[in-house]
Amino acid sequence: MAQLIELRSIDIVPDEERHGTAFSQFTLWLGANLQITAVVTGALAVVFGGDVVWSLVGLVLGNLLGGAVMALHSAQGPRLGLPQMIQSRAQFGVRGAVVPLLLVVVMYVGFFASGSVLAGQAVGRLTHTDDTTGIIAFAVVTAVVAAVGYRVIHTLGRVASVICALAFVYLGIRLLDRVDLGTLLHNAHFSLPMFLLAISLSASWQLAFGPYVADYSRYLPRTTSAKATFWWTLSGSALGSQWSMTFGVLVAATAGTTFLDSQVGYVVGLGGTGLVASFLYFVIALGKLTVNVLNTYGGFMSLVTSVSGFKGQRVLSQRGRAAYIALIMVAGTVVALLGKDSFLSSFKEFLLFLLTFFTPWSAINLVDYYLISKERYDIPALSDPNGRYGAWRWDALAVYTVGLLAQLPFLATSFYTGPLVEPLGGADVSWIVGLVVPALLYWLIARRNTAHLPGAQTPTPGADQAGAPQAR
């Protein structure tokens, strides 16, 4: 019988424990994106002033562009057999990687909290209790699933992808009975700022998965095609999110702020009453459970990676694993309970601001992996601050800082708006700058420095017990 409870955390997955096919990435990411927060994200494109047609076009482009970046990270999993963020040590140093890591942890605790609020409402209605009880119950279930680990997470994704897809088909039919689709599609008026906003909303949604996407592909056999991993991840994530966001666009175009005032209530009311309503409350909770488990598991991996960089720890005990997951759960639940009434909207704004810190990381990681290191890392050196990658890589940290600063003139949030936002009509294109500028700078600097690294681009014989290819 296969091991159900996962034993590994930040250590490399050996070949004999690899299993599954690239198609597993499709079902996981489809299930994770067929959920109510993605619906709200799509609705925002219309609420902020966009029309239906160009909002949909912009959301498609953003999902494809951001999803492609996210899927490139996913393709790293089978090759290296490592969690996503531990690879950052090759770019930032064994200890320097803690800089983006801590921000990753903060963001995923926040996503856990915001997801728990919506799911808690659904659980509360389903169990005839209140929102607070629903939030706590949902958080506990999330932590248990995350603690069991990889296999159960993928099983949950497969189940959610089927159940949530059926629910969205039903809800889509109910919605189309209420709206005049021809009128909505005919009333198209192109606005560049609103079009760019729609692209940014969906691209940012996809980019947020980047720091942990390889965590869920690292158990795939090393022989798994990188192209297959890329395309199944992209198709599952882009299809799921676009499906949800399209629903959100149509809802916002007809219901407006009525939906935003009570997302859970509106969706359930759209579907019906009685057993149908109970089923929809369950679907909302299931969709949020799928993505919140990813947030908890990814946050746990990032937290362990941060601490182990200073402790030199390579293997985590089951007790330690449970403690880290409990810490993420407690922190997220406290924030959810504090923000379930009025604080949540501003906290979501803060979380979107945090995405500014991940686009430069994503750019640096992808350039290093695909263009500089050619998909080959010295695995043992990722745990040795005195090894090839060192404790701190100040050149990469400097590029990361420049990438952050370059985004500020283009950033638009409720508490900060850059000077170049108004000339662009209010559109936030900071994520594009955050990808392009650090990618170019890091490529120029790393290409020059790599040639002078001792032993660069040469394998370290016998260093990797699992036989992973190694080099830079």
C-alpha cells in the first residue's frame, strides 16, 4: 500500500518515490481555480468600469500570460524533485533566499485568511451555525489535509475539478436564463485602462501561484516531459480561472454590487433553495478548501525553507511538520476572524500589493533556471551556505531590489499610486515591469558572473543520491 501520509518536506524526492503523470497537474489546478474568489476577481473587471467583451478578452490574455509564467515554474518540479522556493537559494544564496520567502509566507497566510472568510460563511450556512464557527471548522480541515500531504492534495484536486465543474455548468445555465447575453456582448466599448486592468487582474491571479507551483509537480517521475507538465498546468489553471472569471463578469454586468456585497449569498440564491442550496454551499467550501490547502502547504514549505537556511536542516520530522502547519493555520485563522467584518477588504488590497514582491522573484528564478543554469543545479550546495551558491548573493538581491523599485511608478493601490498610473489612465501594469526589468538585468549580470564561478556548469559526481542533474 502506497504511503498516504507524506514523509518528505524540503528534501529531494528520490526516483523510487516518484509517481503520477503530468495530467495530475491539470485536475489539481482546474479544481483550485473553480472557486468563488476567482469569480470575484473576474467581477472586478466590470465593477471598475470595463464592459463585458473587452473584460473577457483582457482576462483571457492575463490568464494565458501569467499562467505561462506559473507553468514554467511547474515544469521545474519533475526535473529537480524539490519544493519551489528552495530553488531560490541558487539565485539568492542559502540564506539570502529568506528575503522573498518571508513575504511569500505573509501572502499565503493572508490568502488563507481571505479564503477562510468566504468558506466559513458557506460552512456556517451548511451546518446551521455562525461564520466564526464555520471559519474555525474550515481552518482545521484545511490543516489536516495539508498535514497528510501530497497524495491527498492531488486526490482533493481531482474530486473538486469534477464537482465544481458540474456546479459551474449548472450555475452558468441558471445565470443565462436571467441575462440577455446578446445585449451584453453588443454593448462593447474599448477602454485601454480598463482593458489593461482586466489583464492585470488575471495575470496577477496566476502569478500568485508561482512561489509554490512546483511543490505539486516534484513527485512526478524525472522522465516526465517538461512540455507536458507545462501545458497541463497552464491549461488547467487558465481554463479554471477563466471559467470562474467569465461567470464573475456576467454576474457583475447584471447584478453589480449586489453580488460583491454578498458573494456567497448571491451564488447560492442564483442556484436555488433546499437541497440545491446545501449542495452549492458545499461546492463553495470545497473550492476554497482546494486552494486553501495549497496556500497552507505552500506556506509551510516556504517557512521551513526559511528556517532551514539558517539551521542547516535538510529533513523535517512529522512533529515538526505538524507544528509548522499549525502555525500557518493559527495565523491565518486569527486574521480571518479579525477581518471577517470590515478589515478584510483593506487586507485584500495589502495582499495584492505583496504580489509586487513576487514578479521580480519569478523573473530571476526563471532566467536563472532556463537560461543561466540550463535546468541543472548542484543539489547538495542548496543546503550549504559555504558552498557554490554561498550564504548571500548580493548581486541577485540587488537586481531583486531594482525590480521592486522599478514597479513603484506603475503601481496602483488604495494606499499608494505611482506617478505613471494616471498617464496610463489608471491602469496598473507594474507586473509587466516587474517581470521584464529584473529578467534582463539578472541575465546580463549572471551570464557574466557564471563564467567565473568555480566548477560552474560541471556536474558534482555522486553528490545527489537521487541522480538529479547538477551544475551551476
